[in-house]
Amino acid sequence: MKKLHLRISGFLCLPVLLALSGCDHSVMTGTTVYDDGSLDRVVVLYDTDSATVSGNFMGVSEAGGWTVTLEPGTKSESEKGNEDHVNVTFTRHFGSAAEANREMDRDTDTLFHILSSFEKENRWFYTYMEYSDTYRRLDRFKGAPKENYFTKEDYAFIDRLPAEGKPVTKADSLYLARLNEKIFDVYGARTIFEELFNGMLSTLDEYRVAPSWKDSLRRKKETIYKSFVNDGNSKEVKDELLAVIDHYKVPLPEAGRESIVKKSATMERRLEFISNAYSGKFRHRIRMPWTVVSSNADSVKGRELFWNPPVTKFLLNDYVMTARARKMNIWAVVISAGVVLLTIALLFFRRKDQSKNLR
């Protein structure tokens, strides 16, 4: 597969770019859970450049309070070329899952989101702990409803996809190819266009362009969409939108045209984020403080659980990685044993007294 090269200038080239993406940048995220609910979080970006210390699609940085460690990358000299590849490790302690969420589940469309959840439940003999990390969906577009494009069977297929690197059947491989085509060429292109088109109409409202112009653009919507699909690889987003305004001679003032340029830049940043995230390979680890009794992990080693989800798992929907652990309550065992012994003693002395009375 070819290395992904994102051309921000072509917003509808994203489906093609993502389909061709095979960029081997890998990401490891991990959480060490403590019994008081505090967490240690680690994010490792493999074979990247040192610029990621200050900015990356995971949203972690030294300036943001993370401790940073740099180590030599794993690529050979021939693979590196002229680039300086390093492994960058970010670590940070959080007092609670809520504190971690404020840092890593922020309301932004251009950063990777991880939502954490921590719960404890005391029963008599055991205390149970439920912990989960959730990769939020990468699809940050809302122009077209997903239910119009994807079936229950599609989501069921995504749910049963094996871990990254595990083999799939030929039938599943064909289904996955068709699903990717539906995601990118059909749904992806349409949802991006709808959001751009609606943004263009809202700009006309904002600058008090006569409603008749909006009605005219709506009538020509499908023609405009076909033009976007055909020209999306050769024009920048802003140029494509401004070309529509110019072609239909819409009387949008210069300030409105500048507004369209700004909205286009926002769209491009989202496209760049999705491209960077989609071209990565992800591995997640959760280390529990007690004995693990259940999880949906791909593999378990003692109290450590590992997931290797293909990006398709969290492209359209959130991907939840959960673990349940327990510890024995020694005090409950002691009390229970004491109660049992006391009961036995009382029964013994009661029988003994009854025996004396019978004599």
C-alpha cells in the first residue's frame, strides 16, 4: 500500500487517500487503573518526528502537562530516508476518570477522543471494579444521517471484525471492501458535501442575500454535487465553493466570501485529522489493580489486557474496551468466619445444656 499523502486542496479526494493509506505510523495508548479511581495514562507515537512533541492528532503535548520521553525509532536507516524518526512517549497522572476525560474527551473535531469510565461495587465477599476506555468515532461529519447508508448487518460485521493482523475469510474480505466503498465513496462524499452545502446556504443568510438565491441553489443541488465529486481532486474546498457562487452569480459580498474561506479551512482540518487517524495502527492496554474476571480484550496477560482494533471499528461508532476485576474483602471473610464459629459454639453449648436437662 502506498503511503498516505493528504492533499488538503481536494476535499473529496479523502476517500481515495484513505483507501490508499498504508502509512505505518503506530499508536499505543494505555491506562493503569488504581483502586482509588486514579489513572496513569500513556500515549506512544512510534516512528514519528520530533515535531509531534508540541502538536499531534492525539491532542497530547508537553505544554499540555504531559511528561515527554524521546527514544530512537524502530525504522532502519534506509526506511527513514532524510527524516528523523523517533518514538515519543507521553505520560500523565489523573486523579480520576472525570479528570482524564476533561483532557482527552474535549469538545473538538480535530483531535482523537478517549472517554474513560470507572465504577466500584461492594458486595459481601468481593469488591468489583468496572473500567472502560472508549475510542470516540472518527467520523466528525453530520451532513447525512448514517442510518440512510448503513444497515444493522453492516454494524454487526464491524463488531465481529478480528483484531488488527488477524486473518479474515475471503467472504469477509469482499464484504469489507464493499463496506469501505460505501463508507468513503458514498456516505463520506455525501456527508461532506451536505455539510459544505448547508454551510454555504447559512453564509447567504448571514449576509442577507435574498432568499431566492438559496432556492435557486437548492434546485441545482444535485448538479452541484456531481460537479464537486468530479472536481474534488483538482480544486481546493474554498475554490470549489467560491466557483459555485461565481458560476450562479450569487451576489455575496466580499466579507461573505471570506467567511466561506474560513469555513473551508475548518473542514480541511477535520479532513486532515481523519486522514492521520485512519492511516494509523492502534494498540490499547489497560492494567487493572485486581484479578480480572471478564473483559472484551483481544488478549489478556495476568492483570493486563490488550486490544488491537482495526480503525474501521471506531470509524463510524464508538469502540468500547472494558474490563471487570474483583478483590476479596478480607474483613468480610473474617466476619463471616466469626459468625459461623459463633453460631457453631452457641449450638454446641445449647445442645450441651439440653443434654444436661434431660439427665
